[in-house]
Amino acid sequence: MDEIGLITQLLEIGSPIAAAIVAFYFVYLTIKFILAGVTSSVTGMGNTIKRLDHRVFTMTNQLIHIDVKVSQALGLKPDYDRLARSELRDKRKD
């Protein structure tokens, strides 16, 4: 009788524990799947931002180059102080 009672208690206690472990694993897989999608999206946006930052830097340099050429074509002295200030403003603050 004692052995049967022990087996019954193990089945009564073990079933909820097994169900909790299975439920935890399901929640873990769901969160892992969601975070994998979010991580890839964030990585894609980061790459896009880097490309846009590079384009802005290139355009800034091209505008400065055009400004100097137009100034020279019109016989004006390029404003080197303004160009130096723009270089200082381009430095990142982060």
C-alpha cells in the first residue's frame, strides 16, 4: 500500500511540474522567435542609417567643392573661415 501511495503522489506532483516545464519551453521559443525578427529589423535599419550618413557626408564634401569652384570662377576669394567652421560642425558629438 505504501508503494502505491508513493507512486500516486509522484504522479500528482510530477504532472503539473512537467506541464510547467513544457509551457516554459513554449514561451521561450515564442520569445526567441519574436526577438530574432526584431533583431534583424534593427540591423537592417542600422545599415540603412549608416548608408544615409555616408551619403550626407559625401554631399557635404561635394557642396564645399562646388562652392570653392564657383567662387574661383567668379573671381571671388573662397571663404576659408566658413569652410573651416563647417568642418568643425561635422564632427560627431556622440
